[in-house]
Amino acid sequence: MSDTDYVLSKVQEAFAAAFDIDPQLVTMETSASDIPLWDSVGHLSLASSLEEVFGITLDVDELMEMENVRAIVRIITPKLSEKV
């Protein structure tokens, strides 16, 4: 499993926890417009879920960049290597 596949699978877990959706609905192409509950309040719930699933902290600039799953994976992947 590549790093991207691993991160995507954990992102799917976070989406399932935050929005109570089937994780398989979440792909690298998923954006906020694809998830009805992914609004400003939902974004905070998702951020909290991502921090919990990955054991990381996200700053405000990173949260602002997270407009789609591809951006989320791009932001989180380097944070995992920092944790080791």
C-alpha cells in the first residue's frame, strides 16, 4: 500500500466519522460540493476527525487549503513523516 493509499484510507475513516457516510464514497476527486454536510461547520468537524484519526494538529492555513480530498492528502502526508 502506497503512502497515498494509506492516507486516503484514513481520510475516508475521518469522513465517515465526521459526516456519517460510506467511506467508499470518498475518493481523491471528492470536494466539498460532493458532500452535503461539508459546509463551514462540517469542515470543523472534519478537521477534528482528521486530527484524531492521524494524531496530528492542523493549523488555520492548512484548514483553509482543504477544499478537496486531494488537498487533504497533500497536506497530511508530510505530517506523518514528521511524527516518526
